[in-house]
Amino acid sequence: MTTTIGPEDLKKLLKSSDVVLLDVRRKADYDADPHLIPGAAWRNPEEVETWSRGLKPGSPVVVYCVKGGSVSQSITENLTRAQMNVRYVEGGLKAWKESGGRVD
């Protein structure tokens, strides 16, 4: 299974299914721009061990950070080890906005 999802595919996924969407930007990045993709919840990536316990194994999860780099990738790896069905947004929030994606 692929671990990435592009912004256009995410738009389709959000319309068609129940998915847990998590903004995992570092706190400083979130504080600088607190806008979220609609339906997302911010989670501190440094506290993944704590908040990940509230996720149901096997449930579809999509995470994103600023540019889809090391933060999203490390969270994806961590959640995969915990038996989560997880992908990260290719290009992160930046790519989402560039594709015309809305933020709240």
C-alpha cells in the first residue's frame, strides 16, 4: 500500500469516506498559521505516543505537515507500526493550498 496521497485524491477521499485527518505540523508552524484543512484536527507530533492511542487500528488516517516532509513521514511510520492504515499528503499543506484546497 502506498503511504502518500496527493491533494486531488485527498479531496475525493474526504467527500466519499470517513477518514481521520490530522494536521501534524510542529507547534511553531501551526502557531504561525493556525489554518486547517476542513475536518482536520491538529496534533502535536512530539506527543504522537499519547494521542495515537485514541485512534482505532485499521481506520483510515491521513496526516499532513507543512510540505509533506520529515514530520509527516515520521508520523506515518510511527502509526504504521501501531497497525494504523495511514498515509501522508504529498507536498503537505503547501501543496493542498496550491491545488486550490480550502482551509479554515
